[in-house]
Amino acid sequence: MKSHHSFVVLVGTSLAMLSMSLSAFAQGSPNMLGTWTGMSNSAVSGAGQFHPAEAGKDKVVRFRNVEYVMVIDKEEGRNFVGSIGATNNKNSTDVKRKEVLMGAYAKDMKSGVMVNETGSFTFKLMDPKNLEICYTQVSATPKVASCFELTRK
């Protein structure tokens, strides 16, 4: 009987500690510093730096998957700055390019907005290692709608 009681106490203590850790993540200031990678799921019309089009296909809506690397190298309060770039050469239209990225957390300190040289993002920090972002670019060319997940390395 004593062994069962010890087990229950151990499980209860472990659950309490896990709950406090998750609560600290939910309430504290998140840290997005570091390198994040992921594969985009993009709908693209027109041609641009991250989504060049093959000859004669710039007016065709196409679906693309491009590997991205985002590096956040400075945070202060609710703001951060870094860069984002395409990295893969699996498709002949992929390019290696990096753009400055600036962002701000919303009041919940888990979601917010980011902007780079060509468009804007919304984001949600799912947990300390997983970030969901959605990107839109509305210009004469290209137009892009994309949502994907990034994982901290």
C-alpha cells in the first residue's frame, strides 16, 4: 500500500511541475533567438525573388514548397529582428536570398506580426521549439499566400 501511495505522490508531483513549466511558457517572455527552419506551402502568381517563374509561366498560379531558414539575432521587450532566406536548390527556380525581418509580439506574447522587404507575416509560437507562420505578399508581381511551420534548431 505504501508503494502505491509513493507512486501517486510521484505522479502528482511530476504533473504539478509540468503544469508550472507550461504555465511559465504561457505567461513569460518567449525567446525566439536562434535559427528556425521549415518548408513552405505557397500559392504563387507572378515571379519574385523567392519565387522566380520559369519562362512563360509567370502568369500561371503555381504551388511551391521552398525551404526557409529564419534567424532571430536580437530581441528587446516585445520586438525582435533577424533575417529570413530561401535555402534549397531542389527546384531550378529556387534562389539563395536573405531579407531583413522585423517583428512584434501581441499582448499574449505567443502571437504577433513580422515584416520583411516584400511582405508581411502573422505568427504563433506553439511552444519553445515550434513556430507557425503565415505570409502574404500583395504586389503587381508576385502575389504569394503561404502558411508553414518552423522548428528551432
